[in-house]
Amino acid sequence: MMFGNYGNTDNTQQKNIKLAILTIIISFTLALYSIRLFTIQIINGKQYREDTDKISTDYDEIPAQRGEIYDRNNNVSMVINTDSFAVELIPGNIPKDYYDTVTTKLAEYLGISKKNIDDKVKNKKSYSPVTVKTNVPLNIISNIAENITELPGVTWKNRPNRNYVESGSISHVLGYVGIITPKELNLHYNEGYKDNDVIGKTGIEKQYDLLLRGKKGRIKKTVDAQRRVLNSLTDIDPPESGKKLVLTIDTTIQHLAEEALGERVGAVVVLKPASGEILAMVSYPYYDNNIFSSDDYSQLFTKTSQMPNEPFLNRAIYAEYPPASTFKIVMSTAILNENAYPEEKPILCPGSINYGNRLFKCHVYKSGGRHGNVNLKDALAQSCDVYYWIAGRDYLGVDTIAEYAHSFGLGEPLQIDLPADTQKSGFIPSPALHERRYHREWLGGDTMNMSIGQGDDLVTPLHIANMMAMVCNSGVIYKPHLLKEIRDPVTDDIIQNIKPEVLKKADDVSPEVWKKVQNDLRYVITNGTPEYPLKNKTVQIAGKTGTGEDSSLKEGHWHNWMVTYAPFDAKPEDQVVVAVLVDGVNTWEWWAPYASNIIIQGIFNDQSYEEALEALPHVKYELEHGRKNRGRQE
């Protein structure tokens, strides 16, 4: 009996032990689950809820109105937004066997190929909307809406379209917008850009894209795992419009300069020397930036392919030309300030000089002319090459000439507020650079060429305008700029005024020297080569002509420069600088001085191009009866 009782006790103990172990295991498991549930629900609950919300939540973007652009008086709209529509396709909402029918019909409505739609839909998520075409007009949307039962999966959204009210020659300044490319997206991804965003491609649109683009809004909606919409929520973040930009451009002056240049390949820059504000910037030929509002650019390229002179090139800031005799402004300043040669002491111009194994011919040589004995003032007025050849080679030297050229901002970036890849720095040579480029020693003949703005000297029209601005300001150049104000798009309150910023100072040049250069430039107009074309009864003008030779041009063709400022007797804040360049690809007619007079006449007499032309009968006569292919003028 005792043995049997002992066995029962032992079994009971074993059962108790097993039960205890099982209880411990169950308790431990429950504890683990409790801890896990606590972690999931309490500690990490917020994160899981956010992740769940992300999975089940999607957003429709509300496009932001891009900022509008106005002229300097804030009363002429240059770029505005107009309503247009973007047509979208949700592939998952189209019955499988009906896809080709829908896309074929949609292509017909939109006037595009079915392949165009197929290419855009390919590799896209089933229930994600795909933008098929933008800038669709209301009448086409109406046709689609009337037949929507035949077009399952087709939707549309209102999407503002860019409308360039001011086009023509201002196109190079304003630029245009387009859909962001993969390369641009990689470059700007950290700035919040996404696939299919609109971005500025050139001009002001690109330079100030972050100000103009605004901030998109969004509508929150609930979706399933396949991104099908279950229901829309009322959680809406409204969009913020881009900033309104007021430019320094005066549209009246822009039109005046555009018409004065006419259909001549070239450029015009009009600026305020006291601030660096650009009042007009013309480059011909130009293009219509409204064409870029279309998905199909083919009409633009078909049109411009027939224009051989690069309509997309902004010649005012990107095309480089020899400055020619306008460079004599730099030379005169250097001669006076360095006391390199007495200003009243003449140099004999027999029409040409021999140097080395070459005959250097003054511009009067071909007509059998000579300037005779000329001092500095007359040499500038008559644009005597011989005087500056000798003064540059024998009395200044290449290093001094280069130093003064750089002090005027030549051969250096001008930092205008346009994309850096659309502007050039020009070039001022030096013996070291010359030897590296041509593998030969710098010679006296190279200094002679440099002294009259030829050889390797290269500038843009904006460089020449800035060079004259330094004369007006007696030794100061302000950074040229196109943005005048940033304004609130709703209230129109000024957010920021753009202040003048000094770009260069020529502190080593005395005030007396600047006064002499100013007087000599006035003498150029009253007694020099452009005396006839720049006759003006209402405004006193100062300036300098230039005729640039280029080996790439046909025989008898030259680049034609005129750089002026007016009124001569006014303070810099009341003056304007006008630089005109007529490219040598045009038939030679020495038009730059006449165009300059029209622009100045129009600005200071508040006249249109036609009115200015009527007030300058000699200019009108030249326009109507002027000789083509005339001999070279300086």
C-alpha cells in the first residue's frame, strides 16, 4: 500500500510540475504578446497608424498659379496665366478589351497619335492618372465631356497656361517654360520638383523659377491597395501663387529699340548708368515664346529652321564681337590717365603705316584719304587708327591696355540676372594667353590690333553699354539687372526692391580725366564721323562709332557699332546709355548711328518709332534712300 501511495504522489508531483511549466510558458507567451501589443499599439502605434494612413491615402495636386511678370511701371503685363486643361487617363478604369478603342477615340479628339498615348501610359501604375496632353482648349474638353460614356478612364484638370503678352524681341529676356526633363529633375530634386512639373527653361522664367513657381495645393483621398479611389476627404491644402515680378524693362523703349533695329541681325541694349537697370534688350532674329505652350514644338523648329541666324541666341549677352573703334574710349582714358602721350601733341596719319612686314591701313586709306596731324581729341572724333596704333604700341603697351580694359569690365562676366550659360565674358588678350593659344610670341603688331579693338579683342553688346556707363558715372559700373521688384501676387505689396550693386570701380582714374573723356565723346558727335546721322535738335548726345572686321564675313561686310549716352549735360541718374550692334551678316548700310538717334529721340521726347522718325527727316531719308554696300564708315 505504501508503495502504491508513493507512486500516486510522484505522478501528482510530476503533473504539477508539468502544469507549472505549462503555466509559465503560457504566461511568458502572453507576456511577450502583451509586450508586443503594447509596443505596437502604444510605443509604435503612431508610426503604424501613419504608415497605414500613407498606404490608404493618396493626394490629388492642385496646380499653383505661376507668378506673373510686368514691366517697370507695373502697368503692362508681359507674362500672364490663362486657363487651359490637361487630359488624363487612368488605365485601370478602362475595361481590358476596350483599351484600344478608348485610346484611339481619345487620340482623335486630341489630334495626336495613339502611339503618343501608348508611350505615355506604358510602365505606369494601373490606377495612377497619366497626363496625355496639356494646354487643351475648352472646346475639345466639351467634346470629350459629351462623349464621356465612350471614354471610361478619361478625366481632365484645369491647368494654367503661360501666355506671353509681350513677345517679339523681349522673348530672349522672358524665356519660356516647359515640362521638367529627367536631367533637370536630378539637378533640382532637392528643391521640391517632381516628374511632370513645369520649370523655366530660359530667360527670367529660368533665372527666377523658384520665385515664380509658387506652391502646389493638394486634395486628400482614400484609396485601396491598387490605388482605386474609395472616397474623397475634405482635407484640402490650397495652392500658393508664385511671386509677381516687376522688371526694369520699359516696354515703350523696348518696342522703340526693336523697330529702330528693324529686321537686321544684331542687338540693342538701353540701360540706366546710375543703377545698372536694363530699360531695353533687343536681339534679332527672335522667336515667339508662346509656341512653347504647345506640346508639339515642331511648328517652332520648322519656322526657325528657315532662319539661319540663330533666333534662340541672345546676341546682347551671348554673341561676341570685336569692339572695334568703340575700344578707343578705353584707349583715350588710358592715354590721359597715364600721361602716356601729351593730349594736344599731334601724331601724323598719312593713311597707313608700315610695321614689320605688313602695311597697316587706316579706315580712310581705301578712299585715298589721310587724317594728317591729329591730337587725341581729333583722333577720337575722326576715329584715326594710326594715332591709336602708335600710342598703344609705343607709349602704353599691351599690359597697360589690358589693365584698363579690365577696369571697364571688358573680358569679364557682367553677372546680369539671366542664366549663366546664356551669357559670355568676352576676351581681352595678353601675351601669355596669346602664346598658349597660337604658340608664338606676342608682337608689336598684336598690340596695334588690340589698340583699335581688333585682333583677339571680343565683347558683347552689354559689355559696350557697361563700358559707356563707366564714363557716365566717372569710374563706376553697376551690375546690370532686369529684376526691379518682387511683389505679393494677391495684395501687390512690394516684398523686395532690388538695389543697385557696384560691379567695378576705376579708382585710379582721376575725375579730371573722366571729364575730358566725356567732353571728347561729345566732340565726336558734333565734329566727328557720326555728326550727320546723330544730328538732334532736342537732345545733346555723346558717343563713339565702331566698325569691326571679321574674317568670317563676306568682302565688304563689317560689324557696325554705335554706343552713346544722353543727355550729355545731365546727371548720370537722368541719362541713358544706348548700345547698338548691327551684325556684319547684314548688307552694309552703317545703320547703328541712325538707329541710336531714333531711340534717343523717342525716349526723351516721348515719341513712338514713327514719330521719332518724322522728327528726324535726315534719318528717315537714309532709311528710305540710303545707299547699300557703301564703303566702310567709322
